Amino acid sequence: FSGRIVGATVDFGLLRLWLDMCRKWHFFLNVRSPNGLTASREQCCSAPSQPTIPHFRLIDVVEQCAIAPQPLAQYAALSYVWGTARRLLLCVDNLAQYSTPGALCMNNPGIPTTFKDAFVVATELDIQYIWIDAPCILQNNEEYMRRMDSIYSSAVVTIVSDTDDADSGIPGISVPRGPSQATFRYDNTPYISSKRIFGKSMVDSIWETRAWCFQEKLFSKRLLIFSPSQAFYYCQRASYSEDLILETNSGIKRDESTRSEPRPWYSIRNSHLPDSMHDLRLLIESYSKRQLSFEIDTIRAFQGVFNFVEVHTGPTIWGIPRLWFKEMMMWHMYYNPKLRRAQFPSWSWAGWRGNIRYQTVLPYMLSYDDPPDNGDMWPIDWMCH
């Protein structure tokens, strides 16, 4: 591999190169149909649109305040972990204050460090606007909570801060990174050690354990992930890291980048959003491993997926598509149930905290009038009033 030295702070020139290459080269993606027999070309990293949400607000990093953007204003989005940081919340009482130029300036002690660092990243990427949940969502706005898929899929890029809380800052911006790479020379050729690859970096990631971050990752067209070791870039056509020279003239990833496999398939919007029951099962299984601060958010933090699914299957009932109700009831806890979520029915996966696993559905399980000879599987039916 051809390598690069990763400094204590990020190389913004390199980040701009990644984003510019994506904008220039990544327009279409070959997508297989659900039956796997045909392929079509669909837009992948195309220019995003603005979500149609009433009272949609962005932060203007130039004016340093919250604004109601003009149509088609392009913006970045921030995905992060709140943790134990103090809460900065937008409400009716401070709406006018936050809308005043300079209200969200870098010298404001009430703004979490991660937010300030995200302002710096957006500025360096020549993106004037950024969306961050706390200062952009009026509290108790249920419409916002249900439209996270639209917000993140419409962003130019999602900035990911892989840190413990909102006061930690973004690695490589206000937080120096380490350890440094080992270097040596052999036969007049310099060598450097590589940093932790994407998959290994995410193993210990707090961000990867949070439930709300799941759909933020899933629906983002581009991910710019700031880990404690280095920055990573993922889109639907390429994957880059600071420590390896993987960029090509066409902007498409080279084979070397497969060292970071398995690729985070659930961030690849067009080709991997659930268009089948099997896909939805995989997403629920993965989501069920994540943690929530408030159990009542179990379905709400997954609502973006249901928004997509319901277009094809109709309404969902407590997290289960009505069209696939029988099949989607065949789940069990991978480990012993930890706690019941009293806010949800016990027959729904959302009613239990812990890892969910789905059983393989065979035709006889759903069509036989009598149980099979071994007596361990009975057909199921349901009624809804």
C-alpha cells in the first residue's frame, strides 16, 4: 500500500478532495433488483434536495445563528452521541435568541465543543449551513422526530463524531489524535505503519452503539467519520482513509480499500434499504443491539426505516408491517430477555430490550393446516380490529 502520515489534526485539503471527487464522479450506481436477476442504474451520490418539513431550520456557520433556509440550500448534518453533556435545546422561549446573528458563536460557553468543531468542519468544506438536532429542532416537534430519514438523506455529507459525548469535541479538530505511526527505512525505501482500519475502529465505537445513530448512518449519502485514530470517508461508490492513498482519477475505490471490509452495507442507501422482508429483519436485528436513553423512543428512533418500508408494504403495527405480520412475528430473544418495555406490546420486538433474532420462514410454517410431524412448528394467523 502507499501510505500517508496522519497528523494530530486532520488534513482539510484531503477531506475536500474526497468530497470534490465524489461530487464530480459519483452519479450512478448499478443496483440489482430484489430477485437478483436484473440490474439498473440509479442515482447514488447525486445532489441532495431539502426536506419538506414545516419550520425546517439550519445553522448558518457564517452568521452563527439558526435560520429558516432558502429552498435548495445545501447543508451538512452532524451525527454524534449526547452522552452526559449539558443539553442545548431549542424551544419557543429561546427561538428568537438563537436566530440572532452571533448567538451561536464560537465564544458562547453554552455551545458543546462538538458543535463548535462541526462548525469548523462545515466551514472548511465550504458548506455554509449545518443541521444539528438540538439547536435546530423545536422541542416536542413530533414531525421532526419522524422525518430523520429525510433530514440525513438530504444532507450533502454527514459529519460523524465518534466520541463519548457532545462536550468531547471532534477528534482531529479540537482533540489531538494519536498514537503516531511507526516509521522506518529499508533499502532506501521509507515505510510507515497503518492506522486502525474502519472495521476495527468501529468495534470500540460508542457512536455505533447508539440507537438514534443507526438511521442517521443508514440514510446518509456520504459519511465523514472522525474517529480517535483518523478520518474515514464512505459513500456509495468509494471508501477512503487518511493513512492510505486510495484515491484514483475516476474517484472509484481501489481494491486495497477492501481491507476495511465488511463494508457498512446499511449506510448504502439506494442498494440496501429494505425492499424485502429479509432486509428488514436484518435491520431490526442490528438495531436491537443498540442502546437508548429513553425506552419510549424504541420505534421512533427506527421510524425512518418504516417511512421507507410503508411505501411498499402499507402501515406498520407496533413496528411490524401489516403485509408481513405473520412472518415478522417469528422472532425470539438471542439472549434471555433483560427487561420488558411496558410501553409496547409483548408480542412486538419493540416490547423487549436485547438482541432480537428472526427464525427462517419456511413455506409449511405458514400454509399447513396441521402442524408438521415433529410438532414443534404451528401455522400462525392473526386478526386486527
